[in-house]
Amino acid sequence: MTSRRSLDLAALALLTLIWGSTWAAIRVAVRGVPPLTGVALRFALAGVLLLLVATVQRVPLGRAPYERRLWMTNALLTFAGSYGIVFWAEQWVPSGLSSVLFATFPLWTVLLAPLLLPGERIGWRAAAGVALGFLGVAVIFSRDLMLGGDRVVVAAAVFLLAPLLSAVANLLTKRYGAGVHPLSLTALPMLLGALVVAPVAVGTEDLRRATFDRASLVALVYLAVVGSALAFTVYYWLLRRITVVASSMVTYTAPVVAVAIGAVFLDERLGPHSLLGAALVLAGVVLTVWRR
């Protein structure tokens, strides 16, 4: 039991470091690559890599019940929908603040779990955590976003749809994906998500204005290989071992890394309202997921 718990904690720590760094990587990538183009390239590369791994390991694909439905669910909600919003919004929303806004993911998980997972109930602690977390988001919006201008406010408001979409996909994966291999939950959905986003990117983005500079491309490769192929495979492996709420804890540990990287490397500064709001969001999530 101890070794199993240590392995689970090690996986959470690895995801914290990886996903804490991806917010800054997205911020760098969208400076030279249009956002939807970046999403399509990121998940196309990651999906091809994982499909090769699945082929070498002879992982059965598409045989388990609901498996093909989960491909479409994760493709549309997580990789096309949620990350399409994230890439678009991070053109204006700082990476540290983005990670904090995405930390509402566990709150959505607790709210939606009784609807999507049979037997789940919301206790007073979870309800209080949800209220505290959304109070934190309101505090963040109160001043610092206003100082960034209307575009930042709109982008941050739209950004909040990303954790909602991810929470729905995560709960459906937990409910129906018990017998599905983690590589199946990542490789095919990523490729399908890239195929969904690609024509939208072609039709809405002007690639002639893209620079595709070295920093953007390095960031994009890092997002594909480490932030997607490795991280999501570990995450879906972990989701089979622990509760869906416990697995979502990584979204409130990752902002610590994200804010530090943004401050050191991207010269991002969060004002007092943002810091207070972030503290409330993280406190709300801790209260929500805490179990004696």
C-alpha cells in the first residue's frame, strides 16, 4: 500500500512540474505560432508519437466498450475545445494567471460528479470549497484584469470554459474508461482533436503573419512531447488508480510552478488582487478535495 501511494504521489509530482511549466511554454509558443495552428501541431505531433508507441507495444485500440466514444469525447472536449480556448486566451492572459484560472477544474469536477458519476454526493465541505473558489475568481476579476484592458477581461472570461470542458471529459473518462489503455485515451483523441482544429485554423488564421521562430517551435515541441504525450499518458494511468477528485489536485499544485516560471522567465507580475484571488481559489480547491 505504501509503495502504491508513493508511486501515485510521484506521478502527481511529475505532473505538477510538467503542467506547471506548460503555461509558460504556451505563452512562448503563441508569440510566433497562431493559437489554433499551435493546438493542431501540438496534438498532431503528440498523437503520432503515442500511436507509434502503442503500435510497438501492441496495445489493443478500439476494442473496449465505449472506447471509440471516449476518443470523440476527449478529442472534442479536451484537446480541441479546452486547449483551443487555452491557446487562444494566452495571447493576452499571463501564464501564471491562466494556471490559476484553470485551477477551477476540481471545483467543476465536484459540481458535476453527482450528475456524471453514479453514487457521488456533494458534502458541505465540497460545497464550501466551490463557493470559496469562485469567490477567488471574482476577486481576480475585480481589479487586475481590468487594468489589463477589455481584451484581457474577455479572454479570461472565455478561458473559464476550458476547465469546464476538461472536467466533463475527465468525469466521462473515469466513468466509462476503466478498461481502456491510457495510450488509447491519448493517441487517438489527440489526433482526432488535431484534425478538428486544423481546418478551423486554416480558415481563421493568417499564417503569413506567423514567424515560427526558434523559441516558439521549441516550446511547441516541448508541449507536444512532454506536456502532451508523456503527461496525459501518466495522467490517464493515474486516473485509473485514484479518485477523479484526487487526480484533479494537480491543477492547484501546478500554479505554484507556473507563477514562479512566469515571474522569473517571462517577467510576469501578479498584483495584490490576483494574489488574493489565487489564494482563495487554491484554498477552495484544498477544502473541496480534502479528506480525513
